[in-house]
Amino acid sequence: MSVYQGLQLDPAILKQHIRNSSSAKEKRYYYAIMAARSLLIVAFAILFIGGLSQIFGQENTPMAVVLFCWMLAVRFVNFEYCVRDSLVALVAMLAILLLAPTLALMAPPVLLFVLHGVAFFALLTLISQRPELGNGGLCGFAYVYLTGNPVQGGRCSSGRGWPWWGMASVPSFW
């Protein structure tokens, strides 16, 4: 197995290869691949989140974190036979994550309960119908995190397309 193929493996599969290894050299090889994989993911996270934070402002770092988490989850999506439906569902989820917390800043307190309930229910409904697009924990984390830290600031509305650029990059990146 090449190093590149090893980096593509799930950590559980790498651990299984380590357990099934007959020599110490082979075990070290799989441990090295696992360590390199972890370092590459952390390095990419720092570059991706840091880069988007520099471009769109520190106040919008939470959206960069959410987009990074979605990128890690979406990479396992096979989109089956109907790519269009899968992409529509993905864009709908990301639009809810963008719009609901931002609308909550402007909504009167009486409507907040309804707004959050509908948005959260819609996210969980989309995820339960298309579980390969993520999981309920990821959606819950993203929604709660963005509700406390909504996308805002002049850099977002300056025409640069944040976070629409991020929404477009998530399905196309992987």
C-alpha cells in the first residue's frame, strides 16, 4: 500500500492494519501514516480556517469552523444516482445554518422560539432523510455554534460572497 492510499483510509481501518501486522516495521509504517494523516488534517484546518478568517474577518471565524467540519463530513458522500437532489439538500442545510442565526439577531424575542424550532427541525429532517450528508450531532453543533456566533460584519456584505463561496466550495472541494 502506498502512503497516499494509507492517508485515504479511515482511522479504524488503519488500526485494524496495525493489529494485523506481523512485523514491527509494518506497525511503525501504519503508525506513521496515521500520524501524518492527523498532522495533515490539522494543518489544513489551520490554513482553511485561518485563511477564511483573514479574508472575511475574525468575527466570522465560526462560519469557517462550520464549513471545515462539513467538508470533513461531505467527503464521504457518494451522492448516489441523484446528484442534484443531494446538492439541493446540502445547500438547503447550509442556507439554514447561515440565515437562521442571522435572522435571529433581527427577530423579536417572541418569534425566536418559533424560528429556532423550525430551523432546527428542518435541519434534522434533512439529515434524517439523507444521513450521508452528515449527522444530527454535526447539525446540532453547527446550528448552536452559529446561533451564538452569527455571520456578520461589513466584509460579509461587501460582495465577496461570504459564506456563499464556502457553501459552493464544500460540495465541489471533495
